[in-house]
Amino acid sequence: MITLEQLLRSREDRVSHQAALLGTYPGKALVCLTVQLPGPVKRSPDSLAIGKAGIEALRAAFPGCEPEVRDLPTGFEAYMTVPHTALEAKRMACLIEDTHPLGRLMDIDVIILSEDGLPCPLSRQAIGLEPRRCLLCDNEARFCMRARTHTVEALLEKISCMVRDYSQ
């Protein structure tokens, strides 16, 4: 289990790492994969299975590009610089999220620099897509997450079922 402080520190570290990669590889798009699990346990057999599937999908979508993988107590992360525009990379990332059997459990961001020079993710709306839907109902995922519409247990049960179905 991780604490809120650990989770917030890991997000700060991730943004710093993204900024460093964007500075090191100018002109390339930065793709960042994270596994989204509700609750205080961010590293589990399910999260590792989702991360591994995400890496395979990224390698297939971006041949010749090798991800940098970080398997941390605060969650699985992977970074890949690709020779595509940010919009092209976002289209490919969303295709994985929308069509892969575990894609709903992956957060594949394409990171760009904001006007103030800070790394920020390119939105799905930037390529004409709707926001992601909840795993358990038809609401936008962000609404259910903020309102805590579903229990962590119900979400983890759904995630385990999805991983189990994919692994068979």
C-alpha cells in the first residue's frame, strides 16, 4: 500500500522525468504509459499484466521504438519517444486504449510542453474523441471517479475479470 504523499511525489517525479525526456529528444513525441488502478495498492499481478500488455501494444504501434520501463511501488510506468507528431502519436495511443482488450486499464498519454514550458498531456478532445467512459457504467470516467460512484472493490473486481479474460 502507498500513501497519498508517495503518490503525489511519484506524480512530481513523473513530470520531472517527462520534462527531461522532452528536453533530451526535441522534435519527437513523448508517449507515457501508466496503469490506472483504484485504491492504495498500485503494484499487483494485475497491474504488471496490464503494463506488460501495454508495452507489447506500444511496440507494435511504434515499431523500432523501445520503451523505458519503470516498475515502481507507486505503479507501472513506461516512456517512449517516437518520430511522429504529437497528434499522430495521440491517435495511435487512443486506438490502443479504445481497441486493446486491456486498453481501458491503460492510460497512454502523449506529453507536450504547455505554453508555460511544463509537460502536459494532449487531450483526447484534441483529436476529436470523447472523454473515456467508466468501467462500470456509461458515465464519463472522471465524473464517477470524482463522485466515488463505485467502490474500489467493485472496480478491482471488474479489472481482475478483464485481466483474467485476457490472460486465458
